[in-house]
Amino acid sequence: MAGNMDQYLKIFRESHVEDQQTLLGIHVLIYGIVNAVWVMLNALFVPARYRWLMFYPVIGWGALVFVHWWFYVRNADRLCRLREERAISKTVRSASVE
């Protein structure tokens, strides 16, 4: 039984990591499309002396994409293990109370 559970947890973790990578890909795709349109519109319709302002949202959102990668993709396996440990400790606590 323990072998089956370990195998299940391994597959679950791999699936979780793949899901996080997919979500990051979607995030980067949306970031690229929206900011390309944003820069294009600003380049066409904003006076030259204010064009530098268009880079603040691009840099800010880019920082958030980096944070998404840092915490949820780079550490996806570790995050999954922490959630598993928390779930197991809750299960053990509830079983000991009963």
C-alpha cells in the first residue's frame, strides 16, 4: 500500500508542476499580447514627451510574472509537498481527537 501511495504522490506532484508551468505560459502569453497592444497604442496616440510612461505597467506586470515564476513554478514541487504535509497533519490531528 505504501508503494502505491508514494507512486500516487509522485504522479500528483509531477501533474502539479506541469499545471503550474502551463499557467505560467498562459500568463506570459497574455502579458505579451496585452503589452504589445499597450505599447503600440501608446506609440501611436501619446505625445512623444510622455511615451516613457508606457513602460511603467510593462515593468510592473513583468515583475509580477517573475514573482509568479519564482514562487509557483520554480518551487512547485516544494509547495506541493508542504500542502501534502499540512493535509496529513490535519488528518492525523482529526483522527487523534476522535
